[in-house]
Amino acid sequence: MDKNSQYKFFSRVLLKRRVELHGLINTANENARPVELDQSKVGRLSRMDAMQSQAMARETQRRRKIDLQKVEAAIKRLKDDEYGFCRICDDPIPEKRLEFDPATTTCVACASTAK
């Protein structure tokens, strides 16, 4: 794929992902609401389940916000004509890797040595 086609393709993918993440973040706030402490309405085990669900919802929200930051950064790199290059070695990131994760910032070699 030529550079212009690649730019358009990944731009569409990243913009779509940004919309999806905004939607998920906005609709998931209901699960993270405070758990009611009134035992006459909710039993102790049910309340513990609700608290666990709340904690999982908060962690999911945290991860989605991080994903959104990565997508926003990738969109900025596209606009700055820096997209598709490894932030460590500055080599081009293979297209297949970008297809798998369009927000990635490293090539396979640098990602494997960074761990």
C-alpha cells in the first residue's frame, strides 16, 4: 500500500476506534457508580459482588482511557507525518503490525527488547 493510501486507511481506523472508545467510556459510567450500603435492600454477598463489579468497571474504564490516549497520540503522529515509524529506532513499523495495533509506537524488534 502506498503512503497516501496507508495514511487514509489508518486514519479511518484510528478515528473509528476513537469514536468507539468515547462511546464505551461514556456508557460504562453506570457500572462504576457507588455501591449502596443499605443491607435491607441488598444483602452482604450481593453488595460484595456489586463492589467487585464496580472495581472491574473502574479498571476497564482506566484501560479504555489509556487506549484512547494511545489512539489520540497515533492520530497526532499521522497529522505530523511521523506515523508508522518506531519511536526507539526510527525504522518503519511493518504494515502488518500496524494493522494489528494501529496505535503501536514500536517495531517488533524494539518492542521485544523493551520488555
